[in-house]
Amino acid sequence: MPNGHVIRGARVGSAPPRHPERHRPVPCRSVSYWCRNGHRTDIRIAAEATDPTVWDCTRCGLPAGPDAQDPPGRARAEPYKTHLAYVKERRTEAEGEAILAEALASLRSRRGDR
């Protein structure tokens, strides 16, 4: 008696076998990066790709560079900015006052206030 399962006998994640003649692996090379803590991170990239100048260390998260004797310094974290700080960067005090006056006038006209 059928139980309604269409893919009976197949395991989850199974796929047809790959044929080696369909694709050829891209030639790769290994590049090493070192952080300030002396950790070494090896990555494999395509042979024709350019090396990244900085890579994050997989152990401590610091920036790592290709020169073991002179690794890059700690990245300076930008302080958190509020929405108001970003607005103040784009607008002057006079522009802010003009926008506020326009918004208040629009609100009062909708309410019928004078």
C-alpha cells in the first residue's frame, strides 16, 4: 500500500554523482596573513586573483597582513553615532530651524490652528 511519499528510499541531501569531465577545479594558491598577536591565517584563493591587503584573523579578529614582521595595527573603531548626529552633519542650525518651522506650519494648517 503506497504511503504517499514521492521520494521514497532517497536520503535527505542526496544528489546525483558529479562527473569529473563536466568541470575542472580552478588553480588555487595559498596566502598567509599574520596579526599583531602572532596568529597565522592561511587562505586559498584563485591563482589569477589579487591578494587582499588585509584579512581578519580567524582566532582573535584583529586585522592581519601579509608581512609577518610588520602586521597591521588595530583598526580604530568609529564611535556610535545617533541619527541626530548624522542629521547635524548634513544640516546647519539655520536649515534645521527652517525645516522645523515648515513642518510646524504644515501641522497647524492640517489641524486648522493659526
